[in-house]
Amino acid sequence: MAKTKPGRKDLDSYTIKGTNKVVRPGDCVLMRPSDSDKPPYVAKVEKIEADHRNNVKVRVRWYYRPEESIGGRRQFHGVKELFLSDHYDVQSAHTIEGKCIVHSFKNYTKLDNVGAEDYFCRFEYKAATGGFTPDRVAVYCKCEMPYNPDDLMVQCEGCKDWRWICASEMFSFILYFCAFSWPSHTPLGPMFLKPNRCKAKDPTRLLGYWLDRLGHFQRVG
């Protein structure tokens, strides 16, 4: 932790102006951007201190959104995904607009409901080089892309691999078998998703839509 400069004192907490929300070191916060058209910045509070005039400053570690990184946003990046960067800064506590929660990737995927204050992080990001830690993660589907928690995924009954609904195999992902495992002798089965075979915030949110789209198919046998 950075040392406190002479004439300043460390604070245990700070109450966000105009609210009763209390910020402490270790909390994640939303900070007002200089451009009002942009979404708030997200940061982790490392330290809170005040000078002799009681001006409160916070030392923060910035989270980057995918579009703010050197490589930009990619298909597998979630809407609420953030990267914990190695970029530290000192800001006025008055720029803090509110608190938020940055979940681990695993915990985020277990949320029943994702609120406006919920984000997740699975990578650390080096702002100067654009490097990531870890530099490798598990990939899925024939697309060989990391898991995007915003997309519906189904598990193939044949190979047991997880696959998401992409344009190239839209119909086979809804069924029990993927294109690689569907037995040629097997008739077209019932078109239902198994909740325990799905990865999504709400596995049934697209069910009605896809059943309508696939309604012209008839079961064989």
C-alpha cells in the first residue's frame, strides 16, 4: 500500500455525497467520467485519505471495459465484463457516484438476476502492453471461443460438449445432439431444452421463441 503523504491522514471510510452509502478500501465504485455521454468508470478503492483542509482523495485501481482495451471488444466478452488493470490513479472522492459489485466469473454465472450494479471480471489487464492474465481460458463450441455468459449454451447429449447457439448450427444446438454427434439413424426428437443442460441466466428465456421458429418441423416416428 502507498504511504500517506505528510499533512494527510488515512480514512477508514467515506460517505458518498448526497447518499448514505459508505465506501471503504476494497470496495468497487462508479466514478463520474469527464464526458457525460460515457458510462461511469469502474474502479477498486485502494486507499482513502484527507488533507488538512479535509479534502478527501481516493487511490483507485481502474477496471477497463473491453472496448477500452487495446484489442477492443470481442464476441465472447460479456456486456458486464471488466478487466482489472494495473493502472492506478488518485481521484477526488467527490467523483464517486455510487457503489457496484465486481464478481468473479464463476460467481457471476450463478446469479439468478443481474442488476445494474453487477459486473464480473475474469482477466487482469496490463494497460501499457495490452497483455492479459490468464492468457488462456477454456474454449467451447466448434467456434473455439471462451464462454460468454450472456449467450445461451446447451450440452450435447452425444459428446457432452457445451455449445452455444451460433448461426452455423442454430437448429442443432436447440436439439439434444450437436452436428458432430447427431446419429444418422436417429429420428428428429422432441424440441425441448433441458434446464440442467443449459448455461444461461435464464435457460428458458428463448425457449418459446425457438419453439415458434421451429414449429414447422414434425417429429418423425
